Amino acid sequence: MSANDRPPPARAEVAPEPPEAPEVEAPSPRRARRALAFGCAAALSLCVCSSLVVRRGLEPGPYAPPPPRRGDGLRILTWNVGTMDPRAIRMPDDAAGRVAEVIVDADADLVVLQEIASEAQAEAIIDDLEAAGGGSAEAWQDVLWVPDAAHPDGHGLVLSRRPLGWKPKLPDFMVSRHAPATGLGRNGVLRRHPPAGLASVETSELSVLLVHAPPRSATARAELFRYARDGVRAIRALGSKRPAVIVGDFNLDPDGRHLASLIPGADPDLDAESFALLLEQYPIGTGPTPTTAYGLRFDHVRATQGAIVAEHVIRGARRYPQDHDPLLVELCLHVAAGEPPCADCR
């Protein structure tokens, strides 16, 4: 094949040039400001509407005073008086009067409050209590201010009509079978520093564990309940039949697993397991009635023996943004677990 017979070389195809993008006119500064203002207004309206809907849904109904005593049992009131507002989660200053009113109406022998913001708030409650006819601080056998190790900016307030034999300034109690023999404390009970959120007081009749469990750690709650179980075992190992009561905000609802699982740090399986183990030593306890605005029962009263004569969740006592209802329980401790209440406690 001669050079003249060869086919001409193929021409390289040149890709067509892409069409020019249409010019988009930049929005004027005035139009941009209008759009931004509209977006901010829409977002603000949504936040306000959402807040109103949430507030309306979480507002309690009208206040209904608790029923009178049913007998001569031990009457315990526990109430987390804090709020759901992360900016100010402790008790609002304007709630002291309502808290005092509820204490007067409850006619309790032992009052346990969680999430008091300051000692000044505690004094305000005492002053309002006296003004409401509930007696001055001197009218109560003991008034105890308990710093809360689980919540550094919160405190607990304990009011007792019966003398308290052991009053720590810091959470300083729990018994442990693992503590050395040199750790024997008053009444021959082994004592050591507890996990965060646990303190103790004693009356002539019983030991009372005060609980404000860590809200964001199921592991920490499990450790707290292990200490509580070990305490009962140690007391029983010494041959004592002295009853023990554990009371307060457990930050745990063993029945509301699905809803509780939405809470940061929750582990419904671990919480259910640790609560079930606690029940082995504290078989007597309050029922499934919710004690919070979220439909969860975070607040509990449990005892090693006796019987619950009456329990009542006081509705309408809290005010938004407070999110716990007071829990009032009447206990008869003079009977063994499973036996009916004695005549004096009925």
C-alpha cells in the first residue's frame, strides 16, 4: 500500500464547551436582611409556640391537699423541688411558700427535699413554714442541711419530728462488707464514704438512707444501690433487726423502660437489674404511680420490713418549670414483711 493509499489519520474529537451558566443576580443587602429577619421571626415563633405547648402539657392541675393520717405509722414526705430548666435546675426562689404549704398539709414525721439551691432557700422554707402554721425550726426535733455530692450546686433539706441520732454534714455513710474491721463506727456498723448521691440519718426506730441518684449514669446508680444492699446485709450480720428505709429521687423508673431510655446516660436493662437487686433487701415499697411531669416514677420509698399503710402522689403542688410531684407515704414498721399492718397503723 503506497503512502497515497493510506487513510487519513482520525481527527481527535473535541468535547463541546459547556454552556455558560446564567448569571444569577446577587441579592441586594436589603433583600438579604429581610430574609434573615423573616427566618429569625419564624424560628422565634416556633420556639415560643413549642414552649407554650410544652408548658401547658407539663402544668399540673389544681392543688389537692393530701389525705389525713390513717393511723400512727411513720409518715414520710419526699419531694425533688428542682426544675427541668437546665439554666436554673434547682428550686426557684418563689417556690418556698408553696413547699412550706405542702409540708404543713402533709403532716409528715420526716420530710426529705432534694435540689435546694442554697442555705438561704432552706431558711426561707423554714420561715414560710412557721408563717403557714407548720412550726418554727425549733418545733421540729431536727433540721438537717445535706450537701449533695451527686449535684455540687444542689443540697437536700431534712425535717424530722423525731430526734435524729446521727447527722453528717457531708454524705458520709454506708456500710460495706468490704470495709476493714477497724472501720467499725457507732452501733458497731461498718461505715465508709458512699457513692455520690447517698447520705444517712438515724432515728430511735430506724435508719434512713437519703437518695438523690446521679441522673446521667446507670452505672453510678447501680453502685449506689449496691451500697444500700450491703448496708442491710451488714446490719443483719450483726444480729440486728433494726428496720431501714431508703427514700428520695432515684432517677430511675423500672417500669418506664422505653421512655427512660430517652434520657442521656440511661441504660434501662442495667437500671432494671440494679433496682430488682435492691428489692431483695428492701421488699416493701411504693407502687407504680408516676411522680414526674414526664409520666415516670423517679421518686421512691422502700423499707426492709413493715407495710405501707397509705401512699399518695400530691398533684398540683409543683409549679412550672418544676417537674416532680411530692410523694407522701405512711409506713407501719412494727410488723414483719408480708404481714398485715397492726391496728394502730391501719
